[in-house]
Amino acid sequence: MKNTQSGFTLIELMIVIAIIGILASVAIPQYQVYTQRAEATTSLGAMRSVQLGIQEFAAVEGTLPTGLADLAPFGLTATNTDYAAGNVESVDVSATGAITIEYTADAPTGLRDKNIVVTPSIAGTGMVTFRIATGATGGSVDEKYRPNL
């Protein structure tokens, strides 16, 4: 009589566990980047009213605003902390019309106490487009966490 056993050997199980460990060591950092980028994308909602105000200002005046105070006729307040929401501490407009989103100290690690600068440009037709520049002009948030507009 033959005595046959079925199942996996200890070596085979250890190889499977090693493969799972290697896959996890690659997947976890990528997932963390993904979640922080998703948080940065979600935080863009705090600046949408300011973005619309800039578009309305440009349509009426033919130029970009020089601060939040210029957007008051379009229903926006001049206080930059009025636009705080979630991990966003403040939203401000610079003299060039750029929107700066400042993150709180409670934001995820890649966004904590940093900022993103959304730069508008106005075309000859009066259409305003927004983008987040690469490098330091796009803010202090690492480029891998910056959202796409």
C-alpha cells in the first residue's frame, strides 16, 4: 500500500509568503501616494468658488484680479480663511491672480503645512484657464501629490 499525502510543503508556503511580502512592499508606498494625491484633488473644492469668481472678474474686466478684495462684487469675501474646508487652512489670490491653497498641520504627511499654487491665464478671447505649474512655482507640495486640473 502506498501512503500518498497531498498538500503544500513548507518550502512552497514560504515562497508564496515571500512573494506576497515583496508585492506588498511595492504596493503600500504606491497606495500612500495615491491616497495623498486623492486628498489634494478633493481639497480643490475649497477653491472652486474663488476660481469661478476669477472667471467672472475676467469676463467683466478683461483682466485677472489682484486679490480677493477684487472678487467682492461677485459674492466672495476678502478673508482668505473663509474658504477653509477639511485640510485646507486658507485660499488666497495673489497680485498676479494666482490662487494659493494652504494646507493645515492636520493634513496628510505629503500636504501638511504646504501649499499648491493654481495659476490662471487669460486668452485674447477672454477665456481663463487654470493650471498647476511644475517646480517651485506650483507650490511647496511635492509634484507626485499635486492634482491634475
